[in-house]
Amino acid sequence: MSRYWSDVVSRLTPYVPGEQPRIADLVKLNTNESPYGPSPKVLQAIREATADTLRLYPDPEAEQVKLAVAARFGVAAQQVFVGNGSDEVLAFAFIGLLRHQQAILFPDITYSFYPVYCALFGVEFVTVPLTDAFGIRIDDYLRPNGGVIFPNPNAPTGCPVAVADIERLLARNRDSVVVIDEAYVDFGGESSVRLIERYPNLLVVHTLSKSRSLAGLRVGYAIGNADLIEALERVKNSFNSYPLDRLAIAGAVAALEDAEHFEKTRRAIIGSREKLVQDLKKLGMTVLPSTANFVLARHPGRDGAELARALRERNILVRHFSEPRIDQYLRITVGTDAQCAALIGALRGILA
């Protein structure tokens, strides 16, 4: 520990992102990236934006992205906030909407950035245990709180929460903000965006990294009541007034407008996921129900860490977590059919 660090740095346990190794012939199923490239219209828009104008600052409001999101969801541009990936959007929500006297609530098994943000920004929190089936039980959140946040579908489990249950939470939790992190909702889940007009305390966060194949561009956004959006804007303009560069703005707009490419790739991933689940079950593995672009699976007779190591030796990367309750599971990103077949073949050999 450096003597020059501030106190908060010494207390932090940073988020650990998935490994990004440089290995030849790697089957990379560990970071929930799309196996398909972005829309060709995105690449064209970025090429066209690569001009002399790069010497100028981008639009600090990224108004064209807000308008594209608003058109996609039938909301006003004033109800949209954009940021440098959904992680930055979430960070601003923790500062601007979730930092109160009472502790916020989120699941004990969920996106591990949440406790990191709490430590970084001084937000008190209480974790709420998932059910024995790894589901989020809304009744467990119907208690005093300084805010509620969880992914839908949850990560790293992939298990969804019905929008009707989220509405019940909103109706009975009017005094604090409910943040629904929908990073994976496009792979079979149902979005809560339609509830925004009725519930001013709802903030829905999306990313273009997964279903729009733009993990390398870093674009995220939130949709909510204009009052919530203003809070995020005030934080942004006190921290990072130009969050999206010109190339990100151009690429994001093109991705949001290309509905055909979006539907084609997300449906391909959904189809590959269903086949992957059946193939894993044929190998004797237990697979949690998922509406994400990944599955959480375990084998009753083999250690999870051991399986992850054996797959890596075969140039196949999956994610293993050491946290209690899920330390025997592997989180497997849904790849192409060929990548999934390679995984199944490797597992078959390992288990044999």
C-alpha cells in the first residue's frame, strides 16, 4: 500500500474484468461479448466521422444518440441520458440517485461492480439473498431502503424477473429510486421501459456492448423520468462533460437505427443458447434458466475451477467465480454455433 494513497483507495477491492488474453485459435466465451460483428452501417458511419472534425470537441450532450434512443423506445429525449458504457451510467446513478442515509438493496449474487461503487462513493448497502433456485424474490425488497438496484436478467445467473413483479416493487417503493440494469434484456427478457411514465422513481439502464455488438465502443444509456435524468446530467457535467467521442456517437446512432441487423444477430444468439443448454444437459450438467447471452452451468461430479482450467488447456475460456453458492458453476458466453460445438466437444472429452 503506497503512503501516497488516499484512505478510500486503500479500502477498495476493485472490480476484476474478464480476462482478455492474446492466444492463437482461442474460443473466447468468458466476457459476454457478441460473437457477431456490429452492423456494417456502424462501420460506415465511423469511417465517415473520421475526418478533420476530430480536432473539435464532440457534442457534450450526444443529442443524436439521445434522439435515436428516444425514437427506439417512444420516449422524449429529455428522458434519456448517455454515458461512456453502462458502467459509467451506473456510477453516476450511484452518486446522484443512490447515495442516501438508508442502505440500498441488491442481490447477494449479482453484478460485482455494485459493491465496488458503494465502496468508492460511500454508499451503504445490504445484500438480499437469492432464492435456492437463484431467483430474485421481490417480496424480500419490500422494506425501507435508500434505493434498489439489480440486473434483469440477473448477472451472472441469467435468471429473469417478470416485469409484473418489478411493477409491484415500484408501486410499493415510491420513496426511493429503483434501478433496473438491463444489459442483457434483448436476449429473451422483457424491458421495464414501458413502466417509466407511471413510475417517476424508475431508472432503466442499457448498453450497446452486448446485443448491438459494440463492446469496443463503450456506449451506454439510461431512460427515466426527466427529474432522474437531470440528476445524472448534473453529475456528468461535474465529472466528465464530454463522455462520448465523435466516433462513438456516429456508431451508436447507426447501431440503434439498424433494426434488421439487431434482430438477426440477437435471434441467432438466442437460438445458439437454446441448443447449448440442451447439449450441456446431455453431458449431465445443471444449467440455470437464462434469458441472457450466457448460461450458468455446473457438473455434479466435477469441480468448477478444475473444469475451467481443463477447458483453458484446450484454448477455451469460460468464467469461473469463487464466490459462495456459485463457486462450482461456470458462466459460459453464448458464441457462434461452431464455438459452442467446440466447447461441448472439449467438455465431452474432459468428462470422459
